[in-house]
Amino acid sequence: MGASQEADRLEGETVELLQTLIRNACVNDGSEGSGEEHRNAAVLTALLEGSGVDLERYEPAPGRVSLVASVDPPRPDGPVLVYLAHTDVVPVSPEGWRRDPFGGELVDGEVWGRGAVDMLNLTATMAVALRHLLARGRPPCGLVYVAVADEEAGGHLGAKWLVEHLPLLRRVHGVVSEFGGMPLRTPSGATKLPVVVAEKGVNWTRLVVHGRPGHGSQPFGADNALAKAALVVQRLLASEPEVRVLPVWEAYVAGLGLPPELTEALLDPAGVDRVLPELPQALAAQAHAATRATFTPTVAHGGTKTNVIPDRVELEVDIRILPGEDPAEVPARLAAALGDLAPSVEIDQRHRDPGSESPTDTPLWHALARSAQQIVPGSELLPFLVAGGTDSRFFRALGVPAYGFGLFSERLPLGDFQAMFHGNDERVDVESLRRSAELFAALPGHFADLAG
């Protein structure tokens, strides 16, 4: 079979698998009973059964199934590569979509649906690539495909649990997960491919704002927790954490080929905010998030009845800190932002994850570069810091290089990709699926050569 025919088969099988994964609607709202990832785990098990891979299913809580498919390296001390995928998706508001978010429709060369971008496209391409590799014989390196539950709620019932309980996953040599590989064209015409080498720490926090109950008809002098919560939100949004320029941000900006004066401003802690209003939205959002901690109020609950002044309001705040910053300092930073309101606010830090980062001079980094250049000639990798959290952090904590990377077409640039992450009208084009599947089929050979 020729290379083109092989790529056609990879593409067709990936499209079909992705559509099925989307239609299974494994929606994780953060509660233990949601997700029901057993549906997607069953599909992936059926795909890989009989291919010569060892399959194990793990279920830390009912319905929260993760699949581990492993192939030993050709020699006992050989390198082992992990393809780390997740099978759950975030909730959706259907009224904001032009198509059924769980229809998995193929329209004008694009597969639509929740998870098409985050990250069922890679979940599908990794699985199909693994099956094709096995059809040729034993892969040239050890290979473990891990399709986990619960990534969208912190990974405690998925990747975190697996790393803690499976010695196999603590003895690997490299991990590839989400996201990355969206082409950036520099002014000189070069194609740069961002690779997620670092991510901010997730420190989700619940703020409980206290007041005193009273009758809604007599507001004068009342201690209204809802009114106080509104001030809390305003102060969080107005807070100005210290701007820091990390080496990974320096490398990313330097690789974009921007005008010298703009590059200089984006690398100057005193100049970043000055140029934010002048930047395209996608780059402005990246520059803001990559250079400071962020405190974003996202959910509010409070009050019991229209005529009762509330004495308690709960706010959920999505806090992200930079690599190198200490999660233990988050409560003090919140209290400083709240000022005189702090005594009325109870701080419940539900997640305490630090940021994480992998080096770039590793066999896996160079294997990714070779594989990408094979499919997109002349392309160059670009280190990238992502503001969101991924399961890669559990492997970085073990000292294992972990990168977020796929390989996407020019039809899906970075700005559009980021806008669809947890957004409306999520979709991925077929050419991107083809490229990613080819990448994951080629990568083990290059990794074996360089890590051997």
C-alpha cells in the first residue's frame, strides 16, 4: 500500500471514530457521577482488540473508565512513549451552536461537535495510528496509549489515579498529549508549530462571602452578602498581579518574527500591558495569560428568596498561576486583592496545583521536529506556554518530558483553535485529522532512533 493510500485510510478511520466519540456525549460537569467515559472506553477497546496490544480498563468510580493499551519495547531497556488522551468533554449550551453539539456531523470537510477540538480529535488520531502501527508489526519503541477519564475536572479519577496506581506509567520516557501544532506563519513566510512545553497551575478556589439575613423590603444598613460579592468580583477583576516574563514566553515571542519594537514590548514586564490593546485578540489573550497569574470569577450561587437579604454567597474563581509560583501563596494573594472585604470572605482552595514545564532539548522534542518536518516540510517547533491545565502535569512531576502536540492544517490556526476550546461551534477539519494521524504513526520510529 502506498503512502497516500495509507494516509487515506488513516483519515477515513479517524473521521469515523471521532464522530462516534462525539456522539457518545461523555460530558464531565465535575460531579463524580458525570462523564460516563465507559462509553468511549468501550469504543476504543473494540477498535484495538485483537491488534496485539495489551488492554486494561480501570474504573476508580462507577462509569469513570480509563483504558490503557500497551506494547512492550523490542528490548527490555528500550524507551517507552506515551500517547495521553482523554475521553471526557465539558458541558455545552446547545442554543449557542449552529449544529447539534453531539451530532458528530461531517460538513464541508469538518467534523462538528463538543470535543472535536478538546481533545477527541487527538484521542481518535492516536488510537487509529496505534492500530496501523500494530498492523505492520511491533512498534520500534515501547508504546502506551492511555485514554483517561476525568481530565476536564482535574484528572483525579483519571490520569492522576493511574499514575499513582500503575508502575508502568512511572517508568516511561516521554509523553505526548494536548494541544499544539496549529500552524503560525511568520512575516518571513516560515511555518512555526507551537508545542505545549509548559502550563499554568490550576488553583480553583471557592470564596464564601458572608453577610446577615434580613427582609428585602428594608435594605438600608443591611449586610447584604450578594452586594458584597459583587464588590468582591469587581476587585478580583481589577487586581493587578505582578507581570513576569518567563524564558518559555521569551522563546515563543522571539520565534514569531514580529516587528522589533513589538517584540521588545512583549518581552518587557513594563511594556506588555501597554501594547495589549494594539494586538489581535488571540495574541493579546496569550500575552496577558502567559505573563501573570489570573483570577477569573466564573460561577456564583446565593440567596434563598426574593424578599430575603442573603447572608451567604458562593463564588467560584478560576485561578491560574505561572510555573515557579507557589500555590500556598494563593490565599494571601486573594486576601490582598480583596482588601478590607477579606474578613468577610472565606477562602476554600479546592485545587493546589503548581505550574509545570518540560525542557526542549530532549529526544522526544527532536523526534517531534523530525516527524512534523516529514509531513510539513520546513516547519519549526516553537515552545509554548498554555494557560489551561492538562494531564501532562502528572508526568512532568515525575521528571518525564511531556509535550502537547498534534499537527493541524492552515484551516485551523491557533486563534480559531483557542476560540473553540470550551466554546461554541467546536469543529475540526479532516486534513488536520489526517496530519495528526500521520504524525502519531511516524513518531515512534523517530523517537526510537533518538532515545534508543
